[in-house]
Amino acid sequence: MSDKLRPLPAEKVIKALKKIGFEVTRQRGSHVILKNKEGTIIVVPNHPGEEIGRGLLMKIIRQAGITKDRFLKLLKE
């Protein structure tokens, strides 16, 4: 797999975020709200059959305070 960011299903994004300490605190409709111990909140849209695009993925990665490379490694773990 290349080191390019590709659209991903929400489940994979949530799984990767959980590996760095984020926990699902609640869900409102099709949006899953995750929070870490520092209080950082990330909202991940979870629409069945749809993937999260690269632009929104980059925003989520920035909110999580990690690099794109670190995120791609988390996906492979």
C-alpha cells in the first residue's frame, strides 16, 4: 500500500483514533463523537456505505494532533 491518504470508511478512522487514546463518548445521529484524556473532541461522520474523503480525513488527523504518516501507520497496525 502506498503512503497516500485515500477515502476510508468511518469504522477504520474510529479504530485508528482509538489506538491513540480517543474513546467514543456519544453518537448523535450518524456522527460519532470521540474524546481523549486531554479533552480534544473529534466528530467522525458515520454514514453507511459512504467513505470519509481526503479533505475531511486531513482535518481529523490535524485535530488529533498527529501526522499523516502516523495515521497511516495506525491504519496498518
